[in-house]
Amino acid sequence: MSAELTLESRLPLPSSDAQIPVLGLGVCVSSRCEQSVLSALEKGYRSVDTAQIYYNERETGTAVNKFLPQNPSVKRSDIFVCSKLWEVDLSRSDMPTSFDELCNAGPWPLNSLEAGHTTYSKEAALEGIDKSLKTSGLDYFDLYLLHNPRPGAEARHQAWLGLQEALKSGKAKAIGVSNWSPKHIDALMAHSDVDVLPAVNQIEFHPWNQQRVIMDYCRTKGIIVTAYSPLTQGKRLSDPVIKKIAEKHGKTAAQIVLRWCLQMGISIIPKSDRDARISENSDVFGWSLDAEDMSEIEKLDEGQKGNIGEWDPFAYE
């Protein structure tokens, strides 16, 4: 992809008429979600990525619903909102009520799954998207994902059937998955009652974890890859290769990494709660990395050893 990319550029999604913006705002662990979403929208972002497990669907939807009346030239259809179904019903009375509580709650998801409280069934998935819509105050999601593959093959299958129903009813304009390996998608598509290919696979992706097996697979299937944690939560931005290329282009290390991701043909959802950083992350258009830059960054790949989060898509059956 070339310098012709703009903040308005979008990628077409399979099994859908929807198109995903190449750049969006991630809001995982956001300390001021509503304000950050408003800031991003005011700066021209048109994509926001939330999830049930982030405990900020409400703030995300509130920001969108505040922004639209104040900006009549922007329609709801111009703003792309993604959310995700967690594997456990977080509205239960025995669940954490915030992300901070969640982080200190110990092995509760596993215990809840063993108790049979998974949302990965057809009926529970439909209830889950309804809860997400009610919480957010939105009429539909542009994209709704199964957040992880952990509950197992048949549970994933049943939950996907629920998402297919949500797609057909218009509650979601597109549906997809997150943290899935090729074997998970192949097993899903082998079912005769599955007739919708995941439009997106959202995975950790950055120069140090390039997920080449998943990337190659998704390209052959036409599935769009969305990169979460493309900036490695800031942990790898002092890499000398990245710093050298940043100096060459007069850009920041973060901008170099984000531009590299874009030129790999994927969409990205960097997170920030700082207005200046939200602006900086959008200044990745109108210029490009050359072939030498791309090659040097490609050599940084460490595979799953470069994973800075908890998810290895190949670790789940």
C-alpha cells in the first residue's frame, strides 16, 4: 500500500457490504474512554474498537451519540464501531464490575466456564449482542466479534450461529473473530450451517510478532486482519532499527511502526488517552516507507516470542 492511503481509507470486508477504516482508536484499558473517543472523532478518526471485557461500551456509545448531533455532516454510517462478545456473561451479579476489578479477580473466567456460564452458545450470543447494544446505546454495530477461541470448537460454532443471526437481523453489519488461528476458522467453516466467513480476525500484530501463518491464511481467504497493540504498549519503540528509520523520515518511532502495519495491508487500532498522541498516531498518511525500510522492519520478527499480551492463538484447541 502506498502514500495514497488517507485517514478516510477503508478496506472492504468479506461476507458484508461494510468497509473498515484502516485506522481506528482502541479503547482497551482506557482511563477516559468517552473523552478519548470524542477527541479521536474530532480529529477525523471514524473507527472505534471496544468490547464487553473492556467495560466501556457505554462510554464508547455515549461519545458517538454526543458527537453526531454536534457534527451534522457526519452520519452514523460514517462511524465504524466494533465490539466483542466475551466468553462469560459479565452482567452476572458475581462478575467484576470494572476492568480494574477484573485484573484483580483471579481465575474467575475459568471457574465461570466450568459452572456452565459461557456466552458461547447460539442463544447466549444473541443475548450478548443485545446487551452490548443496550449498554452502548447504539442501534447496531458495524462489526461484532467473538473475542477469543478459548471455550472450545463446539462452543465457538454455536456462538457463531448466534452472530450469523445478528448479522441477518441487522444488529451487526459484519461479524468476525479475535485471536483465532487458521485451524479454528477451518473447523468453523466445515459446519454445514455456517454460511458466513469471518470478515475480520483481530490479533496482536506488530514488527516483533508478525503472525505470518495467520496473515498468509487470512490473505488467501480474503479475511481482513486488524492489529491490536500495534505499538506493543510502548514496550518496543526504542528498538534501534525503528529509531534509525524514524530519524530518516523525520517521524516518531510510533508513526514508523503504524505506517509499516498499514503498508502490510491491515487495519490498526492503536490505543491512547492523550490527545497529542491520538493526533500523532493519525499522522501516518501522505508519506510512505520504502522497500528497504519495510525489509529492515520485517527482519525484527520474533514470532510468538514477541507476544506482549496474553494471547497465543495457537495455544487453544
